Amino acid sequence: MIGVTPSRCASTLDSLSRVLDARYPPATLMWLFGGYLALWTFLSGGIIDRYARQRPTRAHGFFSACGRLWFRLARLTALAGLVYWLLFEYVHPWLFLDVLRDLTRGLGVERSTFLWRLLFYLAFGTVLLTINLLFDYARIRLVVEDRRSALGALRGALRFLWHHPLQVAALYALNGLGFVLLLALWFAASPGVYGTGLAMWAAFAAGQLYLVARVAIKLHFLASQTALFQSHLAHAGYTAAPAPAWPESPAAVLITR
């Protein structure tokens, strides 16, 4: 019998624990993560461009935008990697090994120590989410405004977050709620212990549906953030489709003659 345990739930929680505890994934997974990051950096330019134009761009338009924007977005991704590295390499040890240790040194109650650690987790998680939002809107601003400077896109994103904090936070919370509901549904319906045959294939299909749902939520994050940015900075028509005008093609000219 082949056992399939609820390891997917455990892996999701383990990933969250690794982030909050600044534990790097195994070296073999780092290569996969690097490949995923390079692929997502390439595709995100075409995805944001498609959302900003609010019309089909077809395969040639999509991949043209991907190629044109890749190097700019790669520089932005490199900046994000540097910021996250500084946070996990220096800020996280300072908070959890120095400050937290000094605060809890004289505490004799384990519950109090746990509450302090939970508070520090919330503070560090808030910083991570803020950095994530900053680079999300920097990518959007770089694509929608056709910027060439990654630092300029970051400054523009920072100004946008500063002037519209409530709208940005509310949208992020709504999108995050959708992700939490998906996780809750997956935890409740994730496969238990199965053998071979139909049950095994049903568990495999459920896992693939979960992955598709996660990708859909990630795309919805980008779409809603792009729409919010365009609506507030009057960019709704910046890259939108032009209004149709007669004649639409040389063939139409021949018809009128």
C-alpha cells in the first residue's frame, strides 16, 4: 500500500515557518526557486502589460512585452533580493537573537515568552508584507508607465503607497483573505491516507486543482493592484486599446469605393 499523508498541509506550514524563522530551503530547492523566479520575472511583464491594456494582446504581443521588459524587471527583482537578504541576514537575527533575548531573559512564564515571540513575528511579517507591496507596485509602475529605471519605479511606488495607504491595504487584505480561504479549504479537504487506484488519482487531481487555484489568486493579485494603480493615477487609458475608427483595415477602404 502507498500512503499519501497530508504532507501538503504540513509543507505549507513549514514554508511559513521557514520564512518567519529565517531558515533557508535546501540547496537543491534553491535552484528550483531561482528558476521559478527567473520565469516569473519574464512572464510578469507580459501579464501586467495585458492587464493594463484591458484588451487581448495575443501571443506575439504578450511575449514581445515579456522580452522588452525582462531586463528592467530583472534589475527590480535583483533589488528585491538584496532587500530581503538584508532583512533575513541582519534584521531578523537582531530582532530575535538580541532584542527578544534581552526582553525575555528575566521572564519565568513560558506563555509570556511565547507572546513576545508572537509579537515579533507579527512585526517582522508586517515589514515583509510592506516590502512585498512596495515591489509589487514598483513592477506595475515600471510596466504601465514604461519606465526604464528600477530605482525610479521604486520611488514612484513608495509615493503611491504613501498617498493611498488605506486603499492599498484594504485591497491586499481582501486578496489575502481569498488566499487564506483557499488554504482553509485545502486543509479541510486535503487527501488523507490513500492506497492505489481511483483514490490515489483523485488525490493527485485535488493537488493539481489546488496549484491552479493558487496561480489564479496570484494573477488576481496583479490584476486588482494594476487596476487600483491605474484608477488613482488616471492611467486607465494610458495603455488601453484605442477607440475603433472606420475604416479598420485596408479592405474596408476598398469596400467604400
